[in-house]
Amino acid sequence: DAGVTQSPTHLIKTRGQQVTLRCSPKSGHDTVSWYQQALGQGPQFIFQYYEEEERQRGNFPDRFSGHQFPNYSSELNVNALLLGDSALYLCASSSGVSGGKTQYFGPGTRLLVL
Amino acid sequence: DAKTTQPTSMDCAEGRAANLPCNHSTISGNEYVYWYRQIHSQGPQYIIHGLKNNETNEMASLIITEDRKSSTLILPHATLRDTAVYYCIVRVAESGSARQLTFGSGTQLTVLP
């Protein structure tokens, strides 16, 4: 049973560029949440997708956008990259939009913005 | 979701039980207590969760006080691979409501040989 997978594992971009990160949820899961984790801090919630719609959003600017596909996989897009966007980006999957469902995390994508 | 308070760091001898406390004095009746851990540079790993009763699985035990204002995660026989940051999170469990996990700073557990 495959767990949550993310690609790529590492990425280097320069300021002003755009980046797309990808996530495949755990088998049987249909909800994907994205988190940003800066160095030395806990993960911060970006947004959550269920039934191909953004259901909830954290305190992140519109430069951060996402998409969920019919197979439940998801993409996180960040436009006009800033140095402060350098972080570990984590994807978590769960079953259904119910708040009681456990979220399982992928290994993350390490983004470095130069 | 209620806020949690955890010690910044703890040490534990290898083979001994690691007891990680968490204070959540403002927890509501419909909030679960979740524990995750994060080994350096990896994604957080789910450990256990509970509402009122004590819970046990193959990884750990969760002891929740009767008033639900605090809990303790117990790793019965800590190994060096249990060295990680442990996060205690309280989270509403309402059907139909999309609820994110709100992470605090967690407890850095170091298991010493």
C-alpha cells in the first residue's frame, strides 16, 4: 500500500520564478492538504482540496494556488517566488472532508529560492 | 482549535520509557488530541489520537486526564530512532468540516545511548 508521495524531492529556483509541486495521496484517500514548513518551525497550513475544490485556506497570499485532479492527486503552484518561500512543502492526505479523519504526510519537497 | 503547550526539549535513556506531556487546558468537548512526530527533514508521522479514553497502538500509548486538560504520550521502550520533534495537536472532529492541523513548536525528544 503506497503512502503519500511527492515530487520532486528537491528544487532550486530563483526569485520571481514559478514552481509546481506534486502530490499523490495514500490509496483510498480523496482529500489533500498542503503545508509549508520553514526551517526550525512547525508546518503551517496552506490549503486543503476535496472534490477538486479548495475547501479551506490558511493565511497565505494568492501567489499560492492549487489544483486537485479527478484521481485525487494535487498540485501546489507558487508564483513570483520570494526568498522567504524557501521551505519544506508537505502534502498530507486523508479520507473525506470530515475533520475527524487522520492526515498522513508525504516526505515533502525541499524548495530553495535564490 | 485549542492551543497546546509542550516542553521545548526532553532527554530519555535508550530502552527506558519516554513520557511526553502536553497541556491543552482550553480543549473543547468535540476536540481530539493528536500526536505526530517529525524526524529531521522528513514529513510528520502520525502516532496516535484520542478523545477521552486512553489509547494504545503498536507505536505508543496516549493517556488523557479525566478533565481532558492534559495528556501524556508514552513510548514504552525508546530507541535512538525515536529521536524526533513530537507535536501534540488538538483538532475538532466535526463531520463535513474541513479542519487543518495547527502545529506548535513541539518537543524535541533526544534518546541517549
